[in-house]
Amino acid sequence: MGIIKRNFANNILSSGTFDATKLTGDIPAGNLSANAPAFDDNKVVNDLATLGLRVHTQNNLNASNTNSQFVDVFNDASGIDTTTNVSRNASEYVSSVSGTALPTGTVFYLKSDQANGSTTFTDSSSSNLAMVAQGNTQHSSTQAKFGSTSIYYDGTDDWIFGQEAATEFDFGTGEFRIECYINLPNGVNGEHRTIWCQGGYGRSADYAGTSIIVNTGGALALLSSTNQTGTSIGSWAVTLYTQDLTWTAGTWYHLCFTRGSDGTIRIFRDGTEQSYDNTTGQTGSTNLAEGDYYWRLNSSTDGASNTRGECYIDNLVIAKGTGSGITSNFTPVNSQYGQTFSATGDFTSTTITAPSSVSSMGAVITYQDNAGTNALNTDIVLQLSADNGSNYTTATLEALPDFSSGIKMAKVNDLAIGTPGTQLKYKISFANQSDGVKEARIRGVSLNY
């Protein structure tokens, strides 16, 4: 306090006299803080939580933690412990919607969801296109990508056809996607396989329309023509061939033939674009003719038997129109398409071990109203635990400014935990969820302790 006395006496007083001997003793600490406001660190904590969420989002990071913070933006499922009627979506969120939606613009979807030996084949898209199976085409349990069966062509005289040309397969100059999983039980083996066609390639003659194939050398190809008449071979508007590929017998591969928003046709295997030997008509939004011949699976347009190689197929999807195409490498879907909506559900985090016993916690969450408006603490409920989930304390979430366009934020600070401990978890529950009416998507959680 001597310094304070001298400064006050020598520097503050610029005129007159002052008896410095009157400044005796120390100023009580209570007098120094009596009128000073208490420091509130919640804004700092919330900012750090938001920063953690932003860094994890921008850098596509998996769940991680420090001595005082745990952050998860659902880049994978490593930070999730239990789920009830909810699922993590590959687009990096958790909601009470399970499964994967069909691609935008889907006009045909053939999957194997029948019993072994079944010869029933159904288009599960809204088009509901009729088809007829030929030969010994059937659902087989010998190989199954999803569920217990896949569609099997034995390579002798097996194929599926539509009884007329379908306008659904008129891709014109726009975006499209044709994708499936394929398994070659004996490898390429010098066989030719026409995965899908409506017109296009034939062994005796070619027709106006489009075909996608695995050729006898293992290359993937898309061939399309607007002027073939069924009397000659060649003269394609599009001739897109990959280099010959290696195929391991009995292995499932994901194939995708697509044109994206940039007007370029691409061929992907397992989500990776392939190198090409021929690229005629690949760019410039070349017109892909609808064709006037009925469509076929596992057979060329003219029905030649040597275009029906042995294979298993699953999850064959055809989509067209804006948003259906793909322009860069991607992660293929790893389930059958289709979604299930649950009105309620919940999920918990993995256990986070704190360095010392925790009696209060906070959190910041990011979420999206994909449908409707979700009420905090009713439709979205957050609970926190410090004893490994044996006991949860329910938080009262308060809205924060939006995290980004369409992504909202909410927080809770200094929530007193009923049972203190070092084994921390959070639990988020959903209520009142309904397809197209109300759907909350949790995009990220930052737990602070």
C-alpha cells in the first residue's frame, strides 16, 4: 500500500498541500471489490465451445476431447455410444430418421429384399415400372451385399426386361446417375455384361439409346447414340470407356455412371473416378437418347446371349434431373435405400473421463430444423451425467445466434449435476418428430466441464 500512498500524494495532487501521514494502514480488500462486478466467464466458455465446433466442422475432425472440453460433429460414429430409434447419417448429423434417402430424381430402384429363390422383382421408386424376369433370374442367398439375398444372373439365359421403352430413362442433356453394386463370382472371365440399357449397344446391331456395360476385358463403358437404326454397328455420340480394370472374384464393387452439373459424364468404381481409354462425347452435355427399344437388365438391346454374363447385382438406382449427378469422388452408400421415421428417440455419447470430479457442466449444441420448427427442451432435450449415465440431470437449453446459415445453436451453462463424478456423458432425446412435418438434426455437441 506504500506505493498507492506515494502515488496519491505525489502524482494525483497537483496543487495545495496534503498530509500524507493521514494515509496509514492498508485498504481492506472488501473495500476494493465491493463495487466491482463479479466476472462471468460463460461468454468465454461459449465462444470457445463454438470455436471447437467450427474447427471440427471445417477440418472434418472426429470426436476429440481436452481436460475441459469434448467436441463431436459426427464426422463418424466414434463419439456415439448408444442409440434408440435414431441414427447417424453419412451427411454428418444425428436424427430420428433411420436409413438413407433415395438420390434426388430417382426414377428406378431395384433391390434384393426377397427370400432365397424368389422370382419377384419390384421397382421401389415412385415410377413403379413393370418388369419381367427371364430364365433362372432370382434372388439368391449365395451372395448378399445387404440383407440376406442379392439378384443373381447365372450367365446362361438370365435377364430382366421392361415391356416398353420408358420415358423415365430419357436423360437428354441433363444430369443423371446409374449406380449399383455388382459381384462377379468368377471374375471377368472373358464375359460381357450389360448392366442396363434402353437401346444402345447390341452384338448384332446397335440402336438409338444408351447402354452401360462391363466388357470382356473388364473395362466399364457407357455408349449412347441418337441415330442408330438397328441395321448397323458403331457411330456413337458417346463412347466412354475406362481402362481395363482388375476384378477379384466374389468381391462386391460399387459402380456409378453419371453426369454432373458441369455437363461431364464420369464413371466411378467404389467412389473413385476411373481413367479412360476413350472419351468421345464425355463433355459438353451431349444428348443421351431415350431410345425406342424396351429396356433390359443383364442383356444387350438385341438380346444377344453373349451379353448376359454371370453376376450378382444389388441396389440398382437410376436417377435424373438437377441434383442427381456426381462431379467428384464420393463414399458409396453402404445400405439399402429407404428411411424410417420415429416420433421419439435418443442417443448418448461415449464416456469422457474428466481429470477430477465434476459437479457442474455446460454444453453448446448445433442443430438444424430440417422440417418444421423444433422447440428446445421439448422436441430436443439435453441431459448431462457425471457417473457414466447412471443418473442424468436435465438441462434447460437457451438459444444462441445461428452457427451458420440454417444451422442453429443452443447452450446451457453451469448445470449443477445431481451426482458428481469423473465419468461424463451427454444424452440427447427427440420428441414429436414426423416425416416432412418436424425433423431435428443434431449437427454437433461441445461438452464443457
